[in-house]
Amino acid sequence: MKILCLALFLQSSVQLQCEPRQVQATIGGSFTLTCQYDTGPFLFSQKYWCLGESRNTCEILTDTDGFTKEGLKGRIVIHDAHRRGLFVIMRDLQFADTGKYWVGINKMYADVMTKISITVSEVAVSKPRVSFLSPSSETCWGQSLTLRCRSELGTNVRYTWRKAEGSRDVTLQGATDLRLHCGIVGDGERYYCVASNSVSTERSRPVSAQLLRPAGEDCVYILAMDGEPQYDCWHRLRTTTVPSLETTPTTEEDRGSASLSTPVNHSGGVNASMREWPGVPVWYEALRWLLLASLLAALCLARSCSPGPAPRVRGTRTSS
């Protein structure tokens, strides 16, 4: 019996050969199986593609007579090019497509069949990149900043944010975005993102935090990534220093009452009144000039239309 089975196997392997016999594919991908067969006796025989561990009980998914199982149309194609070969194509692969398949040729008494193994796995994740969702310089003014983690490659990717604390790492949250603000940022802390799925794990470059001024003192902090352009908050630190107040010269009498002159703020004096008077509006100036021009025009018109002195009439002078 074993000899008979071996003979049938050898005969099948000669009459039908397919490559590759082991298919490694990723979810959403596709593959093409190329087979060569003995065209002498099987040129016009039915060929088929079936799924199952056993050649005797496998389920036919598609064949060269036009049959395709419901739900698989467009995803599975078998094409008999005769002397150029037999081709099986599977597209849009899913995890459920993993299994044992058979390429078969219909033959009386015993079909000619070749076994194919297919394994569908996740697409490995690529190294994730971290980006800022708003201008990074907003941290100079104590504003919160959201970091986003993304991998260009990978299927069913899970993202996790972690913070490095000395020799150990602390998991912060499982999400693509991490919102940092003055209340949680510490000087010298490093944050990074981990992207993973069932086949691979990758981590991003770290984001370093530098706390220049704590939250209780008008918070200023900086976030920097290795290899990326960095910024500073010098303009913020310079503009937020306490403004110098105007001082009035002190006399000897003043020095007698106090060892140091006290800065006097004149913001409530002349400067305040000047700030309260914002100036004459433009429309008001325009109206004044328009009225003046109208007045001058009226005067000129009146002068040109007024009657002149009465002309002298020649006549006889009467004697008194």
C-alpha cells in the first residue's frame, strides 16, 4: 500500500509541478502560483484550486470551468494558459486564508494534485516618527503641545507612549497622541513612542524636555528631538522679565528718610493720561478739512456773485 501511494505521488509530481510550494504573504497582499503540467493527456482537463488538509476532502474554491465560491469572486482566479502553464492568483489576503491548498487536475480514478501551504501574517511595522501637531515654539509661552506617533508601514499597529525614568521606563498611555503641558513635564525627561503588532516592534527617537521655568513661575519649556532642528525660548525669557520702573531723583531729605530710593511708577500720571488719549480719528480730521474746503468755496462763490459799485451817469449839473 505504501509503495502504491509513493508511486502515485511520484507520478503526480512529474505530471504537475507548482512553485512556490510554501507561500509567505502579508495581510492585504497577493501572490501568484505558477504550475507546469503534462499537456499531452491533460491539455483540456478541468483544473481546480481547493482548500483542505486532505486531498480527498478539500473544498473546491474555483476551477477552470468558471466556478468560483460565493464571496471569493474577484479575490481568486485560476487561469489555464495550456502549454504556457497554469496560474493561480489570490488577492487581498486575510488571516483566514492561512492553510493548506491543492492544485488539482481532474483525472479518472485519481486526480493529479500538488499540495501548497500558505501563511498570511501582519505587515511588519516601520520605525515610527513623532511629529508636533502645533508649532513647537508655543511651549515658550507655556502652551500645551500634542505629539503624534505614526508608522508608515504595518498592519494592526498598536501605539504606546512611554517615559524614560532612570534605568526603567514608565508606560504613559496607549494611543497615537500624547499631550504634554507644564503640569506634567519635568526637566530632563525623555518621551518615546512604541509601535508594534504580532510580528515586529519598533520605537521612535526620544523627545527630550527642558524646563526653563516651572508652572508656578510663568512656565517655559522646550521639547527637542534628536536629529531635528532645535529652537530656544530666549526671546520669551527676555520679554517676560520684570520691566524697570521710572524713578524720580531723590534729594538729601529723601535720603534721610530712606536709605534707598523707592522706584516710583508714573503709570498713573502723565503717561496714563497720554495713553487714555489715543489721538484724533482719521475720519474726524477728514471731516474738518472737508468742512473748511466747503466754507472757502462758499466764500469765493459769494464774492464773485455780489453786485459791484453803481456806475456814474453823465448829466447836467444843476445850479444851486
